[in-house]
Amino acid sequence: MSNKTVSVGSQFPEFKKKAVVASALAADAPGKEFADITNAIHTESGKWMVMFWWPKDFTFVCPTEIAAFNNVYGEFADRDTVLIGASTDSEFVHLAWRRENNDLRDLKFPMLADTSKSLAEALGILEANEKIAYRATFIVDPQGIIRWVNVNDLSVGRNVEEVLRVLDALQTDELCPCNWKKGEETLTAQLQEA
């Protein structure tokens, strides 16, 4: 098992995994709770991808993060970005957790199940003892190149607004200073004015 996290500039590993889809709990979609998700979900449509990982379903910090991503799902969609949540739990555990936890019932993005741990291992985000994923977030461009990686320890939740801020900065394809936010002038614009 590798403990080296893939980094910026690397090709995101190809994958095909089962996922609980957004309509999993819809009354008119029985038997359609699961779907296969592959790299093509974003590369074929020319969209960006944000994939965020959590350690375990049915825990305490994880649902706060998942709900926070869901609350700004429209922000990712507005940025032509596919949002995918993932852990090493099975699709059946994901579905049971969604049914059990009120904050997860109406998720708008798929919950990827990496039960073989092959994708988490390829990304270098498996914790050594329990073999569960760290709280990792990847921003991947439409060509499948990783443009940003953030990995938190198991006990610390991430900042979803920072993920959006970095995505905005990357999508400008310009020089963005510290703490830059969408709508502010980039350094590239300032240099062109000078």
C-alpha cells in the first residue's frame, strides 16, 4: 500500500465504482438506487470534478461535511463541476446511512463506494491501520488532471467554502493572490493594467 498521496499535475486514476445516486430515496425510483460511476462522468462532458472522501459512514464529523457540500451543490453545478462524495464503505452501507440520517436524505450528488479500496489506495489516501480514507479532497480539471489536493486527518472536518474558492481561482486560469475570492481582480489583470 502506498502512503504517498497523488499530487497536483498527476492524472486522476481511472475508476469504475458503484455509487448511491442522488435519486436513491425517491419514491418513484425503487430499484434505481445504484449506478456505476466512471471518469467519464466529467471528462466526456468537459466538466471539472470535485471528489471528496470521508473515513466512515455512521460517524459524527462525516455527515456535517457531506451536508455542507450538499448545501452548496448548486454552486458546484454553476461552475460546471461534477461533485462526488466517496468512502471505502459499500453502496449498501451508503444507502442505509442516507435512509437513517435526515441530513443525508436529499443528497444531490452520488456517494461512491470504494469497497475494494483500490481507488483510495491509488490516490494514496488510506490510513495505515484501519485502511479507511483520510478526509481528502481533489479538484480535477476536464482533462482529468489533478489541480488541487487537500488531505485532513481523520478528526478534522474540511472547509467547503475554501474548496469553492480554490475551484474559482483555478477556473480563472490566471494568477490569484492569497485569499483571492471570485469577483476580485486577479494579479494577471493587475499586471496587464500596469
